[in-house]
Amino acid sequence: MTTPHAHRGLNLTLKIWRQPGPNARGEFRTYEMQNVSTDMSFLEMLDVLNEQLIAKGEEPVAFDYDCREGICGMCSLMINGQAHGPDRATTTCQLHMRRFSDGDTIVIEPWRASAFPVIRDLAVDRSAFDRIITAGGYVSVNTGNAQDANCLPVGRDRQEKSMAAAACIGCGACVAACKNASAMLFVSAKVSQLALLPQGVPERARRVTRMVAQMDKEGFGGCTNTYECEAACPAEVSVTNIARLNREYLRAVVVSEEGV
Amino acid sequence: MAEGHATTTQGSPRLQSNAPTGDVTTRWDRHKFDLKLVNPANKRKFNIIVVGTGLAGSSAAASLAELGYNVKAFCFQDSPRRAHSIAAQGGINATKNYCNDGDSVWRLFYDTVKGGDFRARESNVYRLASVSTNIVDQCVSQGVPFQRDYGGLLANRSFGGAQVSRTFYARGQTGQQLLLGAYSALMRQVDLGKVKMFARREMLDLIQVDGVARGIVVRNLITGEFESHTADAVLLCTGGYGNVFYLSTNAKGCNVTAAWRCHKRGAFFANPCFTQIHPTCIPVSGDHQSKLTLMSESLRNDGRVWVPKNPGEARPANEIPDDDRDYFLERRYAAFGNLVPRDVASRAAKKACDEGFGVGETKLAVYLDFRDTIKRDGAAVVKGKYGNLFQMYAKITGEDPYSTPMRIYPAVHYTMGGLWVDYNLQTTIPGLYCLGEANFSDHGANRLGASALMQGLADGYFVIPYTIGHHFATSKLPKITDDHPEVRGAVEAAKARVNKLLGIKGSRSVESFHRALGKIMWEKCGMARNEAGLKFAEQEIAALRNEFWSNVRVMGSGEAFNQNLERAGRVADFLEFGELLVHDALTREESCGGHFREEHQTEDNEAKRNDADFCHAAAWEYTGGHDSFVGQKEQLHKEPLTFENVHLTTRSYRE
């Protein structure tokens, strides 16, 4: 069989944000890369750069990664100003170098948001997301309390919508892509997932008000409907979830009897 | 193979399984009744450390906190939600029999014992099968959006090694949804103040006082600070060791360090040679490769595996007519076809490639073809079932699997071996428990698909909450403070090791050592193993380890965020552990499940077990010094395995 993408080496110029620590001053540094295989993933290209830096006795570039198959949400990077790079529905770890051309200059930055402070180079602190989930992104059910799994039917359409929201990988691209550094797509994904299911209904008002309050406290901005978040989201979480979040919030503060 | 051979193995007195005897269906109930309890008010007096926040760790931490215990949970990632359970695709087994196809607890028990090639403990497997239904109930109640039918009830699909449909799934991202469910339960306990979460911490050592596990030493990966944490019990939920092969489907961060440090402190390591090679992975594309990506086993429900009949075949896949295709799984295994267990499918693919029938540029691949299913059901149906997997394949290879068959090749995926645990999930160190993939207990020599999620959650939600109380109720656990000599000693030892790594200042990178180790492991101890190769590997690994400790180059300092240093510590441990894995493979003179010794095969190349001599779990005790590693200091202990309910027979998936 033929290989549609023949191997060819790219020569690239990388401009990478280097920052030794959270409080240190950062700067862009330029690195030349030769003969980069188009079959490499973007992170494998950075692995090769780091090996070259170590061989020269320089400190490697710090960047977060783990599963390298687009699901753990650990990798990040603004690539030429775009969260997770140019491809739709693709995390940085799944972005492959065949997307780039010989001679390209690639600018690589950490997520941009004051709620995601830089730890080092390209690695940022996203613990704010954990604190938002802690504020209410769950169903209050103890182990052992569950009824039979089929006792509450869930229409397929609802289940699909819930799943589409639950697909969020918590990477923070939505925040990084938003001019307001808003976390509303992230928050709306969890609120929607649970509000759409009967299991999530009893505490839906408490959940949405507490999660939104925590989101505000962390310093994320509000949504002004530019939809950059949806465009950047590797899990294709839709902005219709933000509309649902707004409805859930309104319902909670205006008509809910949960006593929020 | 003779059937029903009684084992001649002498059990080691050091390995008390504490598994009940008698009627297998009531063992767990009787055992739970016999365990001592801690009353609700006293539970808040006990502190538990949970290391790792995958399915086993998150579910255990949440469930124990719900009971009233004080829990500290640790993970090396930036959030507990990132643990690699998240990448599991296909599904989770439960014997609900919602499909009305004859499923039962007994059938799952039978399938799992047989699928594991008779190298797991019957008591454990029966318990696992019997709590499987509770797990699915629990997950649904947490808001896990499993796939449903139009009537609103749950859907199922089938998986390898089974002839019923018992697998529950959420698209091709079931692990993600189950982990996020467990993570939400965990974060709820953080909110309630019962769990303290410590992310970006790596466990570097175990603290023992009077032989009992009482805490851990961790390094704060952001600041580089060493911290000691003390408790009344420690739970390792730290996953498998597949990355000893460098290339695997594991996340890059997955490592054996926590388990290995505990092994060197006295926890026996069981069956390390039982490693699972998954048949459906995307083939290696070049030397830059950093990991391998799995394509869910569920694809084998509808995809057909084949190679060209002509070894020199030059036509594109779609132009090769059926007469010139060898659907080798369907041909060799009529009864199970493309759904044979993973070890069987992997070896068959390797055999096809070894004989020169491989496809693609490297010739190390076979086709997984959806042509017939697309013709039968339409592309839309296939997209609905496998859309995200097809998309993933297209992203990585640049090819469209709807129009061209996928190329797949086996890759290291899961490790059945792990720390030896008794029926209570306690290791040979009192107070140290091990859950999920990190232990050895339930899958024998081969794990069936959709059973890893089941085991991780079974251990965390439905086993450890019952068994850990017995330890608290029956042990004297005097209060320990951070200035206890054992605590300070463990911290100093961990610091010294990190400083040693930083002080070598050699010329070869950590990554290069890891790749070299992986190459040895894959070539000599991968899908097929033989005595000469294994002996060679033992020497090679020891030599590589010596070079590592004299020539590794670790950049940066210990007082900062330093990923190079993190990796160096993990690779150092893999370089010790790899030798034990190879030694175990050398010692086990039989083929079973994922462990295939070329000397032990039938005429038609199937695995040939030796029940007379090897119907046991091999548990290794390290008797050398903690600061260095000497392979010869590993002493073997055997736990005989008895099969009273599923009779020892040769596994056959042919008829």
C-alpha cells in the first residue's frame, strides 16, 4: 500500500516562552530545529528539542503532558496564538508535524490567564479547575447507596447531550482562548452533564450557584459570546452548554426552592 | 496438556492469602462477617494515605472518607482527574444480564479465570464478578452518562474472551467517564473536609515503624521540597509498570516507583512477567516515537483482521480481493473469531508478520478492516459506535479508516503482575495495601477486555472499605510524629538519592537510557521469550543500570520544577525492576496468558501451560540493601493456586 504522507524533514524556527519560575521574569528564546519528521507529534518534536538541549548542557523546556492520546487534559500550549494549535478538536499531543511546512516559525507560549499562573516555562497551575469541581461538580451519593442502574430511564437524546458535555477533558484551552479568560465553557460542561440527568436534578440549583461563585472567586472572566472557547475545545464541547449554564443559574437564583 | 493435574507447589509460609474456603459463592459474605469492624465514631481517629488517583485510588479515597476516615490523597499529575484510567476506551463489564443472553456472576467468574489462563485466585475472581453489578449501579448514580437505548435503558456491547454482551460503555471514552465519576466523588469529600488532596507530589519512599506501614515520603514536584506524611495505613493505587518497555499505551508519567520502593522495603512483587500486549494499537512510525496509542478492543466487534495471502503483495489494501486475504483469526479460531482474548490475537498478528505477511512500510502491521460493516450498516452507524476512535487514528496516521483499512500492531498495554496482596488487598507489609492494576490479584496471566475498570473500582468502592477496618481494629498503632527516627531516616534516604542523581553529571540523557531499556525488554521479553534471550537481557539490563549510575546526565536542580529529575528517578527504578521482570520470565518455565515461552508451545503454536510445576503465583522478596540493587537478592516464594470450581483445562477459543 502507499503511504499518503511520505517522510520529509522540516526545518523549523521555534520561539518558546522560557520562565525559570512562578515569580521570575520570562522571555522568548529562539531555537532552530532541523529535519523534523512529519510523523512526529508536536510534543515529540519538543522531546527531540529537549534531548538536543540536554546534549548541549542547557535546561530542557518544561511543558505538561501525560497520556499523549488526547484524553487526560494535561497538555496545553498556545501554538502560534492558538490554544492546542491550528487543528480543530485536537489536543497538542495529537497535533502532528505534517500540519506544518518547511521553514515555518512556530511561537509556543503557555496558557494565557491570570487564574492559570505559570509554574515554569510552558507549564501552568490549573488547580482552580479542581476547586470549581470541589464546589459542586458532583452528585452527592455515597458508595453503596445506588439503586439498580436501570431504575431511572434516561432518554437517548438527553444521554447524548449529557455525554457531549461530559466529554470535557479539563485542559483549560477554553480559558486560554478567551479574551476574558472565562471558564464558562468548562463550568457549563459539568453543570450541563449533571442537570440533564435525573441523578443530578436534586442538587442542580446548589451546584450551579456554588460552581459559578467559585469560578468568579478564582479570577476567571465572564462570557461575551465570542465562541473562541468552542473553536479551541479539543473535546468539541458546544457553547450551547453556556446557554444552559445561564438558564440553570437564572433558575437557581430566581425560582429554585432549594434555598440557595 | 493433561487435565486436572494437582499442583506440586509448596506454599510459602510468608504468603497467607487469607482467602476463605468452602462454597465460592458465599466466601466474600462470610469473610466480611468475620472481619472486625471500627465503630463509626472511632473511624475519625484513623488516618489513611492513598497514593494515586486513578479508578482504584479515587474510588478508595472517596469511599473511605464517606465512612468517616481521614484521608490524604496524592498524585503526581497536576490534578487527580488526569490519572491514566482516563484513557481506557472500551468499557466496563458487569453481569447485569440486561441483554438476556445468559450472563451471570458465575459466567463472568468462569470467563475471567479461563481468560487469565488459570493463574488467578478463584476467591478473588468470584468476588470481582459478584460486585461488578454494584459498580455499574454506583457509577450511574454519580451521573456517568453510559450509552442507552431509545427506551432509556442501558446498552451493552461484547468484548474479547466472552460470548455474551456485558460491557457498559460511554462512547469510546468509558475510562474517562468512570474516572470523572470517581474524581467527583473524591472532590466532594475534599469539599466536606474529609480528604486532603496533594497534587504534583511523587511518592519516593515508604515509612515503616516496627515493620508496619505508617507513612510516605513525597517530593513536591513544583518546589522540590521533601515532605513526610504519616498515617495508620497506606494504600498504593499507582497503576501498572508497562513503561518498563518504554513504548507502551501507558501515559508518559506511568511508573513503577512507588510499588518498587515498597518492594525494596519488604513488599513481595508477584508475577512481574505477566504483561499484556494489546493487539489493536497504532504501529510505530519512527525513532522519535514517545508512546503507542491503543485502538479499543471494541473495534474487533465489527472490524475484521487480515493480512494478504501473498507475502510480496504490492496492491493497495482495497484492491486485494477476498480470495487473496487471510482473515487469520476467523480461520484459526472459528468459535471466537476476531474476539479471541488479547494474548491470542497479539501472538497471531506477530506470527503473521514474522512469516512475512505484515503490511505497511515497516511490515510490522496487520489490517483491521471495516469495509464489510460499512457496507452492511452504513458509515453513519460505524461513526456512531467508533467515531472518536476513527478520528484518533486519522489524526495520528494521516489516513482515513473509513476508506482504507487501519493498520494495527500489538503493543504493551497492561500489567497483570504487581505487588502481592492477600484477600484483604494487604501486601506482605502490614498496613500497606495495594489496589487496582498495581496489585497482582485478579487477572492471572491475561486480563480480559473491560475488566481493568471493573477491578480498579471493585477494589476501591467495594473491597477496601470493608477490609481496612480489620487492620485498625486488630493492630496497635501508636502515634507517630514527623520527628520519629524512621520518618527522618526515610526522608534523608529519599533526599540522598535525588542528590546522587543530580551529582552524576554524566553525558547520556535519561531518555536515552529509558529507550535502551525498552528495546531490551521488548526484544527479549516481549510477546515471545526464550531462555537465551532472557539470560542475555538480564546481563544487558545490569550493565545498562551500571552505566546509568555513572553516566546519566540530569539537568537542573532539586529545588525547582524539574521534569528531567522526575524522569531520572523513575527510569532508575525501571532499570532495577526490569531485571526482576526478566528473571521472573526466565523462572516461569511454561507459557500461559501473556507470558509466552518459545520452548513451551504446542504444535500449532498455542501456549502450553505446565500446571504440575507452575500453578502458583510467584512472589519475589527483596533481601538486599535498600540503597543499591542486586538482582540475585530476589528470593522466590510461591502461593499455590487451587481450582475447585473452574477446572484446569487447556484454553481453547477454536470451538
